Amino acid sequence: MLIDTHCHLDAEEFDPDRNEVIERARAAGVSAFVIPAVEHANFEKVLEISATHLACHPALGIHPMYVDRAVEEDLEALKSRAPESIAIGEIGLDFYIENFDRDRQVRFFEAQLRIARELDLPVLLHIRRAQDAVLSILRRIRVKGGIAHAFNGSFEQAREFHKLGFRLGFGGAVTHDRATRIRGLAENLPLEAIVLETDSPDMPPSFIGRARNSPEYLPQIAKVIADLRKMPEAELAFATTENAKNTLELE
């Protein structure tokens, strides 16, 4: 069985057939789904889906690309609702868009890390062109660990995240032949550092083109990683599932 450690099943793309998507993924061998929020406005939907589907587990947080419309009260809401979730996320830094307010991103990221530390919850990290900045903050504001989602840093940066208690999430990007850095990481990182994800409905794997991504494709993503590592699929599935369970304290 597999665990999709990062899938936005609350997204409107899944509104027409969410139940069917979950059932197809379960039939394919995905036993659990972690659904991260991106802003206060979707906390309730994430929690409702997770209450309806026992295989779904909520994470609450304010995504760095949504801090421009976040307010201080959203942090209070997060603190009050976070005990209902298994992690704080999706949080972090995104320096890809040059003129986006980095200081505001940092302020909300640090505030959410402090909430995670206070509540003893792991965090789901969004990191885009900001690996060293995130590492610097994590060394100052220590949390119990978590997952660095869609990791695309260097091997040395990956090792530093792992030292801080983080696993690295790999999804559809690893199936693209040109993604040489990600494929190299998936092949060469210690197995205990790796978890699987889809980031559905985004980050589609190569074999579906530009279609909507879905957790049902996680077994095929796992096969690509197993092939890269030249190991049996069942061994990879067992290890990554145990990694996810241990990181997120899932049964």
C-alpha cells in the first residue's frame, strides 16, 4: 500500500467526481491521502473531506503564495483549528516570483512554524528557489520535522533537510526524463529520506500529458522511482509508506 503525502483533493477540479477519484486510488493501492490547505478560506473544506473519508488526513496552513491576502486573524484561526489536523501545511517560502513580498512570506512562515512547535506537529513545506532561506529559518525555529514537498534542491540541501527531521517528497516530476536533478535525488538519496506524493491536481506525470493529476497515478510514480533505484516496487512501497507513517504519525 502507498500513501499520497500531498494531494489537494479539496481543489475545485475534483468537485464533480471526488468520491470516485478516491475510490479509484484506493483500488490502485493508495491507502491514505494527506490534504494540505493553502489558506484560511479552505480550512473547512479540507476538514470536511477528511471527516467524510477516513483515508483522508487534513493539514492546515497558509501557503506562501497566499500570504498577500492573509490577515493576522488567519494565524489565530490556524492555531485554534490545527489540533484537528495531522500537520501544519502547506507552508514555506516561494522566491520564484521576484516581486512577491518576501518579508511577508517570511513573517507568516515563521509564525506558522512557531504554531507547529507549540502544538508539536510536523510541517509540510513548500520550497521554490528558497532552499537555503528555509533551512536557515528551520535552524532557528526548530520543529519536529515533516516533509519538504516537491523537493528540487541539491543533494547537499536534501541532506541538510533530512538532518533536521524532514523527508523529501517526490511526485510526477520524477517521471519526466528531462528532470535530471529530481531523478538523481530519487535515485541516490537514502531510502529512509523519501516519501511519495502527487500534488494533485497539479504536477502531472509524463504519462498523462497535461491532464488532471490524481492520486490514482501514485503507483506508477512509485514504479518509476523503484526502477531508478533498481529495487523491487514492493520494497519501495513498504519503505516510503513507513517513512510517511513515522513522519506524520499515521496508523
